[in-house]
Amino acid sequence: MAEVLRLWNKWEIQILVLVSFALQVLLLFFAWMRRRSISRALRILLWLMYLLAEYTTTYTLGHMSIGCKPGERQQLMAFWAPFLLVHLGGQDTITAYAMEDNQLWLRHLLTFAVQALGAAYVLYKNIGSRGPLVAPAVLMYLVGVLKNGERVWALGFSRLEIIRRYLDGISIKQKDEPYPKQKKVRYSKQMEKPEQKKEHYSKREEEPYPDQNEQPVMSLSCESCLTSITPSKLRRPILRKRKSVTLNREQAKPEAWDCWLGKAAFPGCKPNRLDKRYSAGTQLDDELVLQGAHDLLYICMGQFVDDRIWPSVFQSDAIKYFHDNNKTFELIEMQLSLMYDIFYTKAAVIHTWYGRCFRAISLLGTSMSFFLFQFSTGKEGYNRVDAAVTYILVIGALILEAASVLRSMGSTWTCAMLKVMKWDWLHSLHVSFRRYVGVAQTRRWSGSTGQLNLLDSYTGDTMVSYTGDITRLGSRMISFCKNGSSMISTGAKELVLNEILRIAEACEGKEDMMWSYRGQCALKRPDECLKDGLPDGFLKDLTWSTGTEFDQSILAWHLATDKFLKYSKSTNAGPLVEATKAISNYMTFLLVERPYMLPSPVRPTLHLKARQELLAGPHGWFMEPESHNYTAEVLTPGAKLANELLIKESQMLHIKRVENYSMPDEPPKLELLRVIFGVWVEMLCYAAHHCSRESHARQLSNGGEFITIVWLLTTAEFDRIYCSESRFKERKPGSIWNFVNFVNFTDFMKYVKSILRFLQKLILNPCLVIYFCMYFISFCIFSHYFCHSG
């Protein structure tokens, strides 16, 4: 042990510096994986690396500030301090481990300020103003300051409040009226209705709300964007141009559309060019779907901040295009990957023009520092180990900076920027390269969903033994259940999408009604069962199971589904059975493992009580046909519902045999199973829309959840079916690319002023002033003692 301590005291600085660099390399390779991985081991590993990267840097800088080594070796070791500051800036692929890190950006700013002062103190103390290492050290120090400032900036502008403020800036909110109030301007008589030709409006007169029944007077056609334009819509471009114009079928220009469609609908593209990308016969690969996700990202951003963004004409047609090509799920997955970039990476900063300037300065400064160190004099006197460590830090920093620049150049955000800048040839080349490499495939959701079945441990061949009290039962809950994950199949996705379409059509355009269904619509719908002679409202008496507490409903339907599938008299229904099992086990998984993804209140002890009741009764008693004879408080609703479903199946079979005198082509189990699956999808949609937006955003850092995809999917399908011109939201010209440019110096200066005001209050507090003075004096005395001792 003594020998180990001696070696540690001799080489601890070198080890800590190399550990700090190694953590940055590991974060570079593993951070992007959590976007589509639900591995708990990966999350723990990233959590440790994320925290150790900051703590190691802080500890090493503090140790270097109080350490004292002889002569030139101390100067070389002090040259490592700016590299530690660069490491503190982190990698582009991860700035925040959780959403709370974005909220605590001021804490990160304070940490950065302290570390910057500490690194400057180390340089001043050990290198001074002379020597061959002054210039490279100063350059790396500036690079470290830029990278840390970039990280804090990204944290501050990745919050939901910033997205909400951005959306407020690019759109005019509508409440009850289809269009907001505007000032009227004079417009051409060719645009007026016959009864309006004699009317003239001044620029200062208030404009009444347009009539929803107003008939269109002009229509502009496009392969992928067909719409009718009313005079009230055509006034908006005139308002911005401040002059009267004449638009007719022959003279209409696409620029007039951009003013009210918004380039946000399609970055950099005009309506007469949309067919080049979304034309009939175009094969929709992952890269093209990713570009479509950029085009429709406004709607997704609005949902995360509870700001309903009605799609523009183009966006509505684009949603229909993706739906017709069976790419809606892929589109939603790509949108969520872009939202992950905004929340947890530096995408909101590095793809701005000043972010690109910072990246160029960092690469140039690191390169110059390397060459200055390489051609500096007096290297022969350095310790070989220290020189090797220095070369590892310098070359490693250069490689990481070059990799960062190359990654940002090949990013999908750069692709969107090229389209906005109308560099079509460069954009096409960029897309072709990305398509050849297959980068867009890494943005797809993993497709893995958590699965938990409460009855699996009792339906197998062996019984799980249990001894102990309820506390032990609760602590070992997961060990009793088969808690894992499975890939959701394409067939299950199609079945879910069909049920969502059925729900959307049943709500008749009432959005609030669509989010309120918890199975009532599936049990009451006039489905195909009625065509076979079944009485009206045959399943309405089961609606009691959807009117209880939501967590109780999930538990009851989960237990009833398992029992119904086991004792049903009909043959297997194939994919529908697998999809029903998957959704049932997934909702139970959310109930036990992700209660924050369900609408509150969720009782954390409900499934524990169900477990206790299962263990208290005879082995396998719940799965017996006469399980209702055994009294159980929590399990009684599930047992009652399962028995009623089996009775309904027998009744359906009897009615159909009497009427058809033979077994029908479609067995009753399949018909009932469609109803059960419809109930599960309605509960899934209900949970998705009543879960907090923060929970959806938080789960993106853990690989995402299927419930989040359903949340966005239901909105997209509702917009596709019911979005009409009366709901189109007016937007200012711009694109989704404007979001990253929204983080501009004006807003940055506002935050700088707020920080200065905070520091002013801090200074004016006498208690805090005395505390910091005493801390600084103690630090100086402590440092002086260690530098002059032994």
C-alpha cells in the first residue's frame, strides 16, 4: 500500500489529466448512442462519465493551483491547465445529461467562471509572462474559454421557455377567431368580389374578421400543394410589401405564397418547386424523411411547449404525402431525434454563424498551439513522461476539434441550412454523401418497448416461492415479474395507426374529445359486429371498466386481457394477439416503471397490492375460470372483466350460430379482440396527451418512448384529416433554420445583463461579500503554505 501511495503522489497529476482526456473520448463515442438506446447500463455509464468529466477537471485544477514542482517541469505541467478547461467545455454530442441541467445553466456558468479563474491563476503562477510556453498556453486558454462559453450558451438556450418564445415570435397566436386582427390596406379591384368593388379601405382602418364562408376568387395549383386563396389571405403579402398588387391566375408568383405559407413549411423552397422533392414516384428513403422532419418540426416544437401550431397548406399536404406512403412513424421518429439535438446537444448554437466562427477559431487556435509547442525551444530538458502526456493532450485536442468540425459539416442541420441559403447544388451533393454513408438511419427510433406481465410468474410450469412481508415484496417486485423489452413489429404499428384513424374519425373534428377517450369509443362504436345480427350496444355494459381510476383501469384490462387470451374458445388471431399483448404489457410497464409518463394520480402501491393478493391465494387461482369465487380487493375488477369478456364471446358465438347455422367466417374472438385492442390504443392515446410535456422531453435522453411517438402521431393524423384553411396559422417568413439563428447576440446580451444584475445583488449583500473575502484569503494562505512547505 505504501508503494502505491508513493507512485500516486508522484504521478497523480499525469494520471488525472489523462483520465480527463479519456473521459472526453468516451463521451464522444458513446453519448450519441443514448438517442436510440434504452440500455440501463449505457445510461449509468454515461452518467458516471458525465459527472466524472467535470469533477476530475475541477479536482485537477485545484491540485495544480496548490502544487509546487521544480522549475521547467512545473511550467510544462502548468501548460496542461488550459487543456483541462477545454475538456470542461465537453463534446458537441452531449451538453446536458438531463433536462434539469438546462434549467441549471447559471450554475454551470458559475462553475465555468471559477474554473477559468483557476486555470488563469495556474498559468500566471507557474509560467508567468516569459518562456516558450506562454503563447501556446494563452491560445489554448482562449479556446477553452470559447468552448465553455459555447456549452453554457447551449444549456441556456435549450430550455422549453426559449422554444416557446421562439414560436411566439414566428407566429401570431389565434384563439377563437380563425385569423388575428390586422390593419386593412388597399388592394386591387381584380382581387375584390363584385359586391366589394366600390369599397376602398385606408391603411389605418381596422379590418373585421374574415368570413369563414368567404368564397375563393382565385386558385393556384401545385402538384403537392393545392389550395384556394381568398381576398383576405391575399392582403397579407400586400401588407408586408406596403403597396397594392394585382394577382390573377396568369400573373400569380410563388413569392406571394411565401408570405403567408411561410418558408418554415419548406425551408428555402417555393411552392412551384415542391414537386421536385415530393413528386409522385419518388422513393422516400430515410434521408428524405429526415428532410421532411425538418419541414414539419414547427408542429412538433409547438407540442413540447403546449403551443398548438396548426399546419400551413404545404405542411398539411406534406403530412398527407407521408401518410399515403406509410412513412408517418418514420417521420415522427426523425422529428424526435431533432428535438433531442435541441434539448441535449449543442445543435442550437454550433450551427449558427457565430457558432461556426467559434468552431473555426477553436480549430485554428489548437493548430497554432500545437505548432508553437512543436517548434518551441528547451524541450530537451522536459521529463519524457511529461512530454508524452503533453503530446497526447495537444494532438488529442486537435483531433477532437477536427472531428467536431467534420461532424458539424456533415450534420443534417447543415443540410437544412444549405437549403435555406438556396445553394441547391451543394445541398444535393451534401444529401448524396449522407445517403451514401447512411447517416440518417442512426436517427431512427430503436423500436424497443418495455414489457411487464404481472401473471407470467404464475402461468408458467413452476411457481415462484415467496416468504416475507410486503416490504420485501415491494423491494423485489421486478425479480418476480418478467420485466424486459421487445421490438414492436411493423404490423403492430399499422394496427395502432388504424385505431388512431378510427378514433380521429369518431371525434368528428373535436380535438378535446379525441384526447378524452379511455376505451368508451371502442366499446360503443357501431363496428362490424352489428352487421352480423348482434344487438345494438352489445358491449356498452363493459364501459364501467373505463370509468374507474386510470391506474385501476390499466391493471384491470391487463389482467382481463391475459385471462381472455388463455381461455378464449376460438383459434389464434395471429398479429392482432401479439399487438394486444405488446400494448397491454407496455402500459403495465409504464404503470410500474414509468409512472411519471401516465396522468396523475398514479398509486405506487397498487401493483404491489395486486402482487400480494396473487401470492396470498392458491397457486394460479386468478387464471382459473371461476376465479371470481376468491375475494381480492385489487384483482376483483380484472377478474370480473375477464369473466364478462368470456361470457360475451359465448353469447356472440351462440347468436351467430343461430343466425348463420354454421361457424361464421370471422370467429368471435377476433371481433372481441379488435375491441380489446381498440380499448388499449385509446388508453395509450389518453395517457400520451395527459402526460406532462416535460416528461416526454425528459424521456428522449433515455432512448425515447413509444407513448411519445403516439402523442405526436395522433396530432399529425388529426391535422391531416381535419385541418382546413380556417385553421391555418399565419406565420412570418422564415424557416426552422431560424431557430438556431434565433440564439443571437441580442438575446445573449439580455442574458449577460441579467447575469450582471445577479452579480450586482450578490456584491451588495454584505454577508456574501464577507464570506467570499474570507474564502479567498484562506485559499491564498493555503496555497502559499503548500508551495513553500517541504
